[in-house]
Amino acid sequence: MKSKEIKNQALIIFGASGDLTYRKLIPAVFDLYKQDSLPKNFVVLGVARSSFTDDTFREKMKDGIRLFATAKDASEDELNAFCQKLHYLSINTDDGKEYSKLKDRLAVLDKEADTAGNYIFYLSTPPSLYPLVPKFLAEQGLNNQDNGFRRIIIEKPFGTDLKSAIELNASLKENYDEDQIYRIDHYLGKETVQNLLITRFANGIYEPLWNRNYIHHVEITAAENIGVENRGGYYDNAGALRDMVQNHLLQLVALVAMEPPMSIDSEAIRNEKLKVFQALRPMSDDDLFKNVIRGQYTAANIKGKYAKGYREEKGVDPESRTETYVAMKLFIDNWRWGDVPFYVRTGKRLPTRVSEVVIHFKPAPQRLFPETTDLRDDENQLVLRIQPDEGILLKTKMKVPGSGYQVKTVNMDFHYSQLKDTYLPEAYERLLLDCMIGDSTLYIRGDALEATWKFVQPLLEFWEKNPDAPLHGYPAGSWGPEHADDLIEEKNLTWRYPCKNLSDDGIYCEL
């Protein structure tokens, strides 16, 4: 996967008895092991309150690997050999005094496995522990990089608003440098998200057109077909704006809109993304009313089966005003994107699970061929599909055979699945490896995090102060509130209604 040298090290996972470790982290580390991407000397130490031993922890993780690892062909011998790298320590992670046990255990493992004092601490814990665990580690000197690197990986949510994000950053900076802090957004680990950079900056045909002169608008969708599942308690306090827009979707906006970096390295790329966040046009109260639509799914029959409404979900307040859908129009006030609208939407219980970026080019300046079948087809579109059926689709014009000049839109497409012998790493696998190498390109920097919160904060405050601001119901299994179409100004244009297959178009094809 990467040729860069990777140092011997230990990965310490806090919250190791939880779901994320079982379903994602250990399976991802195992996939790295199968790809021969781990360092020669490597151990994992799981830390949590639950009373596992090394052996019972290994048995549970073996189970998780069988179910969730990408490599499905692992033999029992391989599993056993890998699991010898897994260890477990039970401590009360809330209590600073307990961390001396962790320091002692690491010293022993370090000697046995020869991991050179290089540690990555992964916080797979409730957010309330984010300020505490790093502080307790620092009290034991485990933040000190004199004898090996020390890095911390933190899962979202990075705060719940601008104030808490600033406070979290400040508490981390007390004991750690910015280059020791890795804020993970698994969305950025997806191969197709990184392909945005290649599409833009490796192709001479796109970059000259990638601006306000040729692009009419940009549309970004992250749709989920599931509801809140068993996360009702968390989700009811978060909502779609905090859960998806502030992080995943604004990161996609930045990758689409950023200027070419001086080089493909972490500092240069993250500097350009920050400039995009700083150029986001702040929303006035009028914009908050006109340019943002929020919705909440209601009960419906989907393919003959009853689907619950959001307020019927477990852990959700029956009077809840939490949004499960957000669509917004935003602008980037800089030279490249002046007055080009970016339409962004995300929602739960939509017809299909799909994430994609659509670049809508301006139509040809003169309509020479009036026999165009559909006004909506007047523009070329470049669709960058992130998931599923990952790939790229370009919609272009062709003549329909026969007399006259009837024009039809056709698809030119590439699907990642066509690369038969290419290994596509899972997001966590890619991101963990990057952190092990010390490459923070796909992680979020503190200043960028604060800039994205600064953009969404007025909206959070507006909804809080105006509980009666419209919250539109939409039937589960539909494409969200019909009012979302009103955001797009041109009367003949609507959102693209994607299908789970990239090149199957057609309105409402999943309904």
C-alpha cells in the first residue's frame, strides 16, 4: 500500500471492549497484517474497564475479524499468529491514578516486543473522555517524544458546537503539539474521496474548467437508507447538521473547491482546505430561512413493509425537533467560485445509500439544436461516486441516429469494480496506516475544525432560538422534503436522484 518506512510501534486502543474496536479497528489492523503493511515489531494493547484477559480479548477479536475483515480467506493459523500481537489491560479510564498501570504494562510490552517506545493512543471512547485520557497520559509522561513518537487519534464528534470544539482543542494543546493530534474522519479514508484530488489535479482537461466561468453549480449528496438504528439517544442530541454536515460534507466541499496545493503533502493540502473553510460565506438570518431546509422522517410503507417514523425510534423524544435531513445552499467567496452555488444534502431513511459529488457544467452558450429531448439535459455533468458502485460518470451529448439533429445525453463511465485485481483498502485500514507512518493529510487540523464549526454555529443557534423554524416531515423511503427542490433557483433544474448503480439514472429509480 505504501512504500514509506514504518517504524516499530504499539497501538493502544481505549474503549477496546466496544463496538468500534470489534467491528472496525481490529479487523482493519488484521487487513494491514494480511497486506504485509504492519511494522516488523508491532503490538496492540486494548484498554477498557471490562474484565477481559489477554486470551478472552483475543477470542472476541478473532470473532470480529472473521465477521468484518476485508480478508475473508484467513486461515486459523494466520488468525492465531496475528492474535498473539493483541494484549489487554483492564483499568478505570476515568481515574488518573490508574494510568501508572498502563505505563508499567507498556514498558513490559515495549521490552518484550521491541516496539522502540513508539505509541499511538486511539480514543474509541465516549467524547466525555477526550479531554481526560490525553491529560492522564501526559501526567505519566506518555506524551513525551524524547524516546519515540507519541500520537493520539480522536474519533468524532470533536465538540458539539464552536465553543466546545475550541475548548477541546485548547485542552489537547496543553500537553500535545498539533502534529501529535490526529482527528479521524473515516469518510476521508475512502479511496474515491482521495480520487477527487487525482481527478482535479492530474487531468489537464478538468482543471481549466474547474471555476465559475464553466461550472453552473455543484451538488453533494450523502444519503443513507437506514434510520437511526440503535443510536437514537445519541442522534437526538446531535442531528444531521452535527453528525454529517459539519464534518463529512464540508470536507468534501473543501476537496472539490480547494486551490491546487504546492505539493501533495499534508501541510500543503490542509492549508488549501482551510482557505476554503475561511471563504465560506456566513449566512444571514434571511439565508438561514431561505437557503436551509431541514426535515424529519415520518412513518411510511416501504415495499410493503411498515417503516417507523423518527419519533417512534428507541431513545428519541416523542416531541423531538431534531433534523434527520438537511439540504442547504452555500457559497464560497473567492476568485474561483464567486457566486457559484454549492448544494449540499444529507438524510436518513432516503431511498438508497449513496454518496456522490456532481459537477454541473454551464450549458453551451447557444442552443443550436432545439430538438434536445429534455431541458434538464442541457448541461454536462461529471459525477464522482464515493459509495457504493464507486466510479466516475461523465454525461455528454450525442446525436440520435436518423434524420435531423436530435440530441441525446449518453454516459461515459468508469467503475472501480472494473479493476479486478486491485485491492481497495477499507477507510479505517488506510487511515490507521497513515497515522502509523506519520502522514496526517487525511486527518483534520485544529484550525480547520474550528472554521467548520464557525460556519454551522449560526444555524445551530438559529434553530435553538426559533424552535418554530420549519421542520418538514418526509415519508421514510422518499428523497426528503419536496421543499428541497425550491433551493435550486433555475426552474428546469432539480437535484440528481441517484441509484445505487452509478450509471442507472432516472428520476426516483429506487422508489
